[in-house]
Amino acid sequence: MPEQIAAWTAEHRNFEKLLIIMERELNLFHRGEQPNYGLMLDIVYYMTQYPDRFHHPKEDIAFERVLERESSASERVESLHRQHDMIARSGKALQAQLDSVMAGVMLPRSQMEQPAREYIDYFRHHIQLEERELFPLAQRVLGDGDWTAIDAQAPEGADPLFGGSLEDRYRTLHRQIANEVGCDCVAE
Ligand SMILES: [Fe+2]
């Protein structure tokens, strides 16, 4: 497997950990208990800062190249771009909503819970689709030269949560991941 696909797959496992934590917070919320809004905001913020800015754009670049090799993939590639767009837009909307909750705005439960649950479901489904259909396609049609070109073209950015250096903003979230769902890291 090309190292880029292995890296994407490993990142998906990280994103799924965040979706699990977010879902647990929503379950608290659903039962009328107090969720940790700050934690939810950190998760959504991370999604807008790393997957939306680096992981998805790199996939987009790779699949444009897939399309050059295999024109019959156009519908699947179009759909991939649309999904990335949708995740970015709904992530920003969720972030704005959580920002206002943190600032003291009271929102009806359904207005908060439903978009967050939809975001989680959509993201999970998207990951499954990539791993089941799209990554095998990329593996089949792209060669070493393609991957080198993709690396050169893709925006370069460090992962501020799961990467080598943890950004201050994510310290609480990082601890939560280590305690709740496990990470390949040392709990602080
Ligand atoms: Fe992905």
C-alpha cells in the first residue's frame, strides 16, 4: 500500500476517535446532562483546521489525478469533492454554533443536537466510502510518480493534535482521548 494511503487510513482512525468522544458528549446532552461544550468545540475546531485544510485537500488532489488515469471514475470523484465541501461547511456552521453556546447563548436542544449528529454520521460514512471504494481505486491506478507529484502539490501542514507537537489548545482534548478511547501516546 502506498504510504500516503496508509497515512490517510491512520488519520481516519484518529478522526473516528474524536467522533466517538463527540457522540458521547451528545448522549449526555440528550439525557439532559451537562456536556462539555469546550471539548466539543475543540473537536470541531480541529476538524476545520486539520482534515479540512490538509487531509481532504490532499485526497482531492490525488483523486483529480485518478480521474486523469480513469475517466470512468468521474462520478465518484465528483461525489468525493462534494463530500469534502459538505464536511467543511457543516463543520464551520457547527463551530459557529458552539462558539455562541460558549459565549452564553441558549439554543434549543434540537438545534444543537441534530446538526452535530448529522455531522458525525456523515463523516463516518465518508470515511467508510473512501476506504471501501476510493482508496483501492487510487492504489490500483496511481504509480510512484503520481504519488510524488501529489506530495509536491498538496498543502503541507502538521497535525496539531495527533502529530509530533501538541498545540496548547488541544491539551484537554488530548488527555480525554488518552483516557477515553486510547491513543498511541502517553496520557498527560
Ligand atoms: Fe479521508
